[in-house]
Amino acid sequence: MVDWNLAVATATRLVRPGPEVSRDEARAIVAELRRHAKASEEHVRGFTRMGDDVVHDTPVLVVDRPGWVRANVAGFREILKPLLDKMQERRGNTAGGAVLGAVGGKVTGVELGMLLSFLSSRVLGQYETFAPATRDLPAGAPTGSGNGGGRLLLVAPNIVHVERELDVQPHDFRLWVCLHEETHRTQFTAVPWLRDHLEGEIQSFLGETEVDPMTVLERIREAAQSLSGSRPDTEEDDGGRSLVEIVQTPAQREILGRLTAVMSLLEGHADFVMDGVGPAVVPSVAEIREKFQQRRAKGASRLDLALRKLLGLDAKLKQYKDGERFVRAVVGEVGMDGFNRVWTSPNTLPTKAEIAKPADWVARVHRKAES
């Protein structure tokens, strides 16, 4: 269904070159990022009061853009395997299915490669939650995953590119980025059920995917017409949603609402932590945050903005803002220990509505428990 090797080859061929650095500079940058990642563990644990009794067995990998691509292809293969197996079985029972699979797999591989090449120059760091075990990695992928299956990726050329673009102090910026990503690692290592819960939601979402190719193509065609403005107005306005959202069933939209709430929580919590820790260990944190926010708001070229909208990346940026406001409001009302009740079970995670109205979460989780 997907030619994964072709996806990697396409992305690697199209990926933009990173900023120019000497070999000695590159070694120094990698070493500094590793030191910052290690130092961030203590800073994040002390601020969040999470994971003091947990031993991190998830590795930190400093990668370049092709390395990020290979790592994410490995993750895609892992999380999408049940869906692709189902689609493969469905296609194998149709006339000409083998030929369609071979051709379609290459087309999909090229498309995925193009998408990954676009994203590979924009990601500063990533906690790869669903990294496969080392023995299951494809050739050339960065190795190393802990017992929990995760690993922390820091994309060195992107970090250097942004720090130069913003004209900020490199040491401070690199530590600031590591604080954000280390928060994600702490979230998943200190909350044992979180990974399985998130994977279950994703698999439920994928399980609702319509595997009939003609049905999927029809939904994509309707989505494209909606985005181009050539589709007649309907009772439901698709204009405000991304292509990713439009090609969903009603059941998938319900699941997506829960996933959006969780991702808003995780991203907002990471932003809150890196800014909370920042003043004590990152002297120029105020300057970095101001310039970084201006960069987010300003965006890029019209093509870049169009791609962000199409892929739903604008929604991800909104998650940072909404999630950070939720965390800040809850911590302000019930303190850090009170906020940490959010990690008790899936039932104490905020809903999408509660992300927008933190007082409702406090009322449900705290006041109900106290009554």
C-alpha cells in the first residue's frame, strides 16, 4: 500500500539543505544539545513534580533532516500497520488488486516523501511516542528506543536555522527547545497509561477509515472542491477545516475531538513548562519567547501558509496557545499538584470543551471529588 523506501528516497532527494556549519561546529552543536537534553531532565522534573521515581530509558537522538525523515517513516509504519494490512487484504480480493497495489504504493510513497520533505525543515524536536523496537526499524533509520517505545529527537540543523533567523543567544535557545521536548518525554515516562491510551484512540480513528478506494477518492474530491470554493454551500461549513478533517467520518470527528484535547494538553503543558523553567536557567527567555511568537504569527510565504492550512498545521499552532492557556489557568487556581490530577487516568483528561473553559475541568475533577 505504501512504498516506504521510495518515501524515504523522495524526501531525502527533496529535502532542503540545512544552514552552513563546519564539521567542528556540527560536532560542538550535537554535543551541546545532548548536554542540554540531560540537564533538562532535572529542570523539568523539579518544576512539574512528575517522574521523580522514574528512570528514563528512552534515548536522545540528535539528527539531521534526512535522519528525521527516516525516523518518522519508521513511526508511520508502526502506527499505520493495522490499517494498511486491512486495506491490503481488501485490495487483494479485488480483480487486479496486486497491480493496483504496486502502482498505488509507489504513488503514495512519492506523496508521503514530498510531505515529509516539507515538514523536515520545520520541526525543531520531537518525542517520537510510537518508535518501533530497534529490531523492527528499516535500514538507515536512527536506532534506539526504550522499553516504552519512545525516543527523543532533536533536529540540529533546524534549531541552528531558527536561532540564526531570530538572532538569539544559541546556548539559551538550544536549552529552551530541549526543555519543551524533555517535557514531552517526562509526560510519557511518568504517566504509564498515556502512550497506550493515545495509541488506542489513534487505532480507533484509523479503524473507522473507509477502506473502499472509490469512497475515499470521492471524499477527497469533495474536500478539494470545498477548499477551492467550487463546491456548493451546504448546511455544514467545511471552509474552516483542513483537508485532514474533511475526509473523515462522523465517528472519526468525535475521536479527533478527544485527540485534539489531549494534544492541546501535551503541547500547552510543554510550552508552560519551558517558559516556567526558563527564567531560572535561560537568561534571555523573554527575548526568545517574544521573537518566537512573532515568527509563528508572521508565518511564511503564501504557499507555505496554504500547505499549513491544507495539512492542518494551523490547528497544531492553535493547540499550543489553547493548551498553554488551559494549563496556566488550572495551575493558577489549584496549583501544580492540583493540575497534576490531569494525569490520574483517561477520565481526568480535559475534553475539547474544557480546554477552552478550564474552570469546567476544575469543577469536574476537583470539586466533584471533594463533594
